[in-house]
Amino acid sequence: MNILAWLSGNRYFYLAGSYPSINRACGGKTMPKWHFTRYITLLLILVFALFWVSCSDDKDNDGGGGISDIEPSTSGEIYIQTFPKSEDINWVLYKPDGTSLAGTNSELLQDQAEGEYTLVWGEKDGYQGPSPSVVSGTLDGANNIVFTGWYDVRPGSARILFDPPGIQAEWSLNLRSAVHYTVEGTGSTVLADLPPGNYRLTVTPPEGMAADDVIGTQVANGIMTLRPVVTAQAQFLVVAPEPESLAADWSMVGPEIIPLGETSGEVFTASGQGRTIIDLPTVQREQEVASGDTTIMDTVTVTVPGEYTVTWGDVADYLTPEAVTLVHDDDDMLFAAHYGAMNGTVNVAGTQSGVDLPWALTMPSGAVIHGAGTQVLSDVPPGLYTIQGLPVDGFTPMGPVSEELPSNGAINLAVTIQPAILIEVAPLGVDAGWHLTGPDNYSLEGVGSMLVENLSAGCYSLSWDDLSGWTAPADVSNLCIDAASGGVINGEYTRAAGTFFVNVQPAGLDVDWTINGPDGFTATGTGQAALNAGAPGEYAVTWGSVDGYLQPAPEVFVYDGEGGMTIPTFYLETIGFSAVPAGTFDQGSPATESCRNASLETEHSVEMTIPFLVQTLEVTNYQFMGLVQWAYDRGYVTADRFGVFDNLDGSTRLLLDLDDGDSRIHFADGVFSCVDPHHPVGEVTWYGAAAFCDWLSMYRGRQRAYDHDSWQCGSNHPSDATGFRLPTEAEWEYAARAGSSAAYANGIGISYNYTYDSCSSSSLETIAWYGINSDASTHEVGLLVANSWGLHDMHGNVAEWVNDYMFDLYYDELYAPDTNPPGPLEGDKRVCRGGFYYSPCQDVRSAARLGVDPANASGAIGFRVVLTGE
């Protein structure tokens, strides 16, 4: 009997047979059907076990506060189960007769009357209750009811408040448990989403200062306040204006220093610049001191008590702090102050020859502002600003230009352009030839659209080549340019009446094709071609194969009989796959692995019974550009300069963010282009990664894997999909490890240095682009060593979307599926694996998990595709 097969984030029991199936619903979602065994004689023995296990061990199986209709053991039973079992969970059950029953924790209610029951989950301090908090179910002779409520621990927050305020001391906050959890920072701050536990705050004080560790306890959904006190070391006055680089002047006035035996003295004064440590003033005093069993008067040296006041000098373009007064009794003294930077002004000069030039301005924070023409940006923070001109008809943008904005200062950034002639050929894909001539015997021949640069001032002429099946535009003469003005030549070829245009991209590819249509229409050819149109109706096109490229699936185009018709296709470069065999592996990380996140990575054995194919390299900018162009031409997506949007199943989700400085793909006038073609694609949302898989499936004549309304993959389990898809989290880790149980593929390990509180790996740079070796940038795919199954860049370069929703406890014993884990049924985030180019080494481990909003697009997140084994 096959029991405990896991599908779609739920624990399902597969009992072979043809008995009627019963839908199982949790949290308003209909789950796949149960199949009952031919071993019917065992059913009565197993039914209560099935009744208990079906929801009890799997949070995602329950949908939070969901209900389940299950095959009854005896009619009239209601089972209320709560998690975690260690906590007291209150609930109230409202019955059909109007009465109610209040209870705590799990309970089995027998001999209940038929009718509708409503359960209200109670609140619990420090926990997030089920959603929805009110659920209903109907009890009848055929179905019992299971109400399941899961309560999640709420993370807490912490305040770090330095005394005195303004101290910019470095600190490290460590969770004192077996889990390695560390947060580092500087100065006072607020931290969010801290797991409960006992913490130690260790402060690294500036020179001449001292600070003790601070201990605190973070409770669920609570606020922990840690108040580190920074003091001067004994017998010292420490003057500490921040930031140190300003070297601000200061002056100090203290109490009167009266020598022993005198009635008056001189007032203590001092002055200096920047951080300074000085001795506290001292005087001699007579005071009682112990001498054996008695006391005697003796002369001793003591520091001078009283008020000390520091006045801070002005620093140009900074806000001067208020004076600080401290009273010295017998403690150390620290005078701290912070000079606030003043915002400044950025003047953008972006108009040339009356043209408002478009530009992109990168702020010190990394944010990008788009604008055009001349603008003044006032009250902006100091730091490095970089401006880059954007393309405009007839000009070539120069740059980028960078300049540091000082505090309370102003800088001028100019957008510069170089005159050029932009030759634009329409419609897209018509590779028409042309000949450009100009002064000093200038001559240039070209094909298609082109920006012609480095031209001398003068007048130019252009003639268009004839193209079969098209009427050429009129030639252009006397287009004059100078240092301040460029030019644009638009040439629109019109299709000859009754013409079919076969538009094969990339241009120049010798591809065989065959067209069959109504009334016995048949045509064959190679590459781009124009031919006489046939009668109105459907035309079936078959594309030939070409070495190094994927072969598109046959397509059908409908000709309405008016004008002509374009028959486009785009040949994608071959996408390589590696076969991953069935097998067993330990998912998660062992307790002995350094720098692990134990709360997310509980190690457990998993059996992978279904072999699959996984893309050898991460999807590149060029691959995504080519396929999104194919999808755009067929209406599967819409696009503008801001992004690419879904247009399947009524979805309008953002798939690719084009309005970001990290985007390497661009769109204009119906055409996609890219830079860094062999780098991994970024700025793709999870929906965009899933949509790419579906485009590839349709391109190759396969059935789509995803429903773009629910975004479910496969009918019951992702492996059910016959089309291309994203890997499950288990498939990704199994493929990444490639038989290795170490922190990284190929047996590479990781270590933790307790002295420097850091993680390191001695040979990780051989297989991964990460924070140590990437220079904060992506790199061409496939440059580093592959793992044992031939897969490159599974660690670093870009993190990779996988199919699963993120559930922190999915690896725990209560929930972890042991065979072909499909991932949780629902969630707010999707999982990214592998880490990216600026990740620390612990974040690119095989077991490292990260949950990200699926609508988020980042230049650090890409993907690769898989296909259920063939």
C-alpha cells in the first residue's frame, strides 16, 4: 500500500483503487482528491489514523485556519486540533442549535448533531493566529469535520539606545543559543523581526572609552531595549565630536582649581580639535585615610569635582551641536556631539540646441531618478551623484559623469551628447539595405536600423535598396548636421499588395520553412522572404532546424485577405540541460555545519523518485530578450518603457522591470534589446520567471505548466507538468549538491572564525561569484567550475527563483515531506536559492533559504528552468 505520498504542499494518502473520491478543502482551497486502496479490508483499521494525520503534521496542509472534509470513521464527529501543541490555544465552537462550546487545545467531539458549525479561534499573546479567524463547516452523514488552527510566533523588535546619545560606536548583537544569529551596526537604532531568545550586545568603544556588554531577552512580539553606556576610561576626559573627519574645534571650561592651603585658584580651561583625550585636572587634598585600626589625616591627589562645559566650534556647511555640560564627581567623563550634514543642490544641465535631453541620475543611496532637460534638485543629501544621458533621436549620449556633493554645497552635472544620424527602418525585421554619403567623400553601407556616429559637420544623403515584395521609401538628400544638431532618417517599407513576409530573426539565419494554406497553397523557402499571398484563411507554418538553435513549434497564422501578412519567428540559441537522476539526499544543513540558520534548515532525508532535466546555466539576458520578443509579437505580453506585463489568463502581473538601473534589457518601438547578453538575467519577478517557462513551452509546442490566474504548477504536483517550469526547492538543492553533503557542491566546506565573528570558505571562489570575488557585479554564466552533475553558478552570480512558497518550518519533522517535496500550498513569499554576487559566503550555501515577495524584481535574482524527466 502506497502511503504518505506528498503532493502540492500537503500530505496525501495514495491507496490504489477506483473507489469514489472526496474533495478535501482547507482554508477555502480545494485540494486534490484521495484515491482509495484495493485493499479495502484494511480501510477500517487505517481510517482513524488517516483522519488524525491528514492535517495534524502539516501547517501548509491546513491553510492556517482551515477546515477539512474527510472520510468519516463514524458519523457525527468534529476534531479540533491546535498547533503548536506546547501552547494553550482557546477556541469557541458555535453549534447548529444556537448553543456554543468553549475549549482549549485539541479535542475530539463525538456524537454531534448534523448541521453547520462555526469555530472562532482565540487570540494568544505573542502569536499570530489563524487566518481567517472564523471558519465554518457542515456535518452530515457522509462527512466529519476537522478544524485546524496554527499559531505562529510573532517576531519582536529591539531598541539600541546609546548613553550618551550620538555615540557612533560599533556593536554586535548575538543570539545566545545554538543558532548562529548575529546583527551588526553602529550607534543607536531600531531592529525588527528578531527571533525570541536571550541576546548579548557587545560594544566596541572608541579609543579612550569603555563599555560593558548588555544582556537582554527578546520575547515573542515584544520590544527589547538595550542601553549600552559608553564612558571615558578612568582619570580621562574624552571629547568626541562626530564625524571625526571634520576635526571640529572645541573649548572647555571647568571648575576652579584651588591648591591645598589656598582659598582661590584658576578656572580649568582646555581646547582642541577633533577627538581628544586629556587628563582630568587634579589637586591635593587632606582627607582621612585608614591606618591599621584607626584613621589619620593624610595628603592625597584627587581629580577636581564640579561642572565641565564643552562648547563646539562652527564647521562650515554643518549644523553646530549645542554645548555639553557634565558634572564630575568620581566618574569618568565623555563629551560627545554630532555635527549634522546640511543638504545641498544638484544643478542638471540637460538642454542642448533646444532639445530637452533625457537622463538618469543615480543618488548616493543608489536610487535612480529619471528626468529630461535642465532641472534644479534642491535639498538633497550630500554624497556621490552620477548622471547618464539616455538615447535620443539624432544624438549619441556621452558619459556617465560623477561628482561628490559636499554638505550644504552645490554641484553642476551636464548631460552631453554627440551629433549623429539615426537611421530607422520600418517595419521591424525588414533588413533593407541603404547607402549613406556625405562630405569629404564619406560613404557607408548598412542594413536595417542603425545609429551612425562620429560624423563631421555637413550635409548627407541616403538611398534605399530595393527589396522583393516591398515598396522602398523615397531617398533622402541634403540632411545637414553640425556640432549642435543631429538628424533622423525614417524609412518605412510598405508591403506590396497581396504579399506574405516571412520574418526570421536573428536576421541572416538560413532557416528552411514551409507554408501550407487554403486552396492547395504551398510555399517553401529559406530565411527572410516575400511571396505572393494566397486566399484568406489559415496558414500552417513549419520551421526547420538549425544547429545551435532551438526549433520553434509549428504555428498557424490567419490571413484576412486584406493587404499582406507578416509571419515572424525568433530562433533561440540552444538551452543546455543536464539530467538529474532519482536518488536520496539529506535536505537542509547538519548541526555541525558552521554559519547555518538552524531555524530554517532542519536536516532531513528526502527521496527523489522522479528524474528531471535542469538547465545547465542560468537564463541569460539574451535568452530572455529573444523569448519575450517572441511572446510580445504574439500578444502573450504587453510592454512599455517601464516594464513587461503578463497578458495570459487575464493576468496583468509585472514580469520584468525595465525602469531600473540594473535592467540590462530595454524596450522601444516594439523591439527588445539587451546589453551584457551572456550575463544572467535580472529584474525578473517570480511571475516573470514562471511566464518565461510557459513561453518556452509554447515555443517548443508543449503544454503550459502554469495557470496565470492561480499560478499553480501542474495538476497536483509540479512534476505533473509536461512543460518547462521552475524547480521545486527540493529539486534545486538536490541538483545543487550533486551528491555532496558539504556546505557547497564539490565537497567545499565553510568555517566560522570566533575571533573575528565571520564565516569563510577557502576555495568557494572556484565555483561561485559572491561578495569576495564578484566586484559587486554579475558575470557571464558558465565561467566557473561546474558541480559534479555539470551545473554552473548554482552558488552565487544571481539568486534563483524556485517554485515553492516560503514556509520557515517546512523542513521541521512535523511538516517535512520525505518523498518528492512539492512545496507549501500557499504563502506570501516565494523561495530564492543560491545567493547572489554580493552575498557573504554563508548565504550561498546549498542549504541557505531566502523568502522574497514574488512581485519583487531585483538585479540580484534570476532563475533557471527544469523539465520533468524524459
